Amino acid sequence: METIGRTSEVRAITLTRTSGSAAVTGTGDITFTRADVGQPITGTGLPAGATIAAVASGTAATLSAPASSSGTSTAQLGGPQSAQSYGFTGWSPETEAEADSYTIAGINAGLPQPEAGQRSRKKPTP
């Protein structure tokens, strides 16, 4: 059964790697899922900071960097994403009226935006 969605939960997997190659093979029915793309992976023979770059099948994946040694061992897959961030950062409205006064189109058009802690008093003119 394939897991849908991302998780930061770390899981142990057994994989086979070849020195100088980014291709790895997992053991078991389903070792990798599409949700693993971008997840960090650590273990013997895997370069620091490696992630899953692509998943070809439930048992085959490509790393973001080639393995440094050959063999079969247990690796840790998943965990916090240190170098990636998803979502919106920045100003957040405090009231519904304030939220109505700003739009993505307005921001893209270069209309003024409130600084943190300031409130909007009127809608920008289109």
C-alpha cells in the first residue's frame, strides 16, 4: 500500500547502492513512494545532505548525489527538511476587513502592503 502525502516521520529501509552511482534499489515490496521525492536519506555510503531525487518504482530510486561506497545496508529515510521550505511567509491579516484590502494581484502589481503590526485603513485603488 502506497502512502500518499509527505511525512517527517523517519523510517528505516534496506537498500543496495553502487559507488559512484545515484541509483539505489530497495528490498521489500514497496520501499519508495512518490511522496519520498525530496526527503532526506542518510546511511552508510550515502553522501551528507542526500535526498531522494526521483522514484522510478516501489523498489528503485535515484539519489540527489552518487553513493560513496557499494553494498547493502539500512538507511534512514525522511525527517525534517532543513534546506527546503514550502508555503507562504510574510504579512498575515489580523481582521477580515484587512484581509479583503490586499490581494495577490495587488501585491504583484506593486501596491503598498502593510508592515508587520500595521493595519490597513482602506482598499487600494485598482
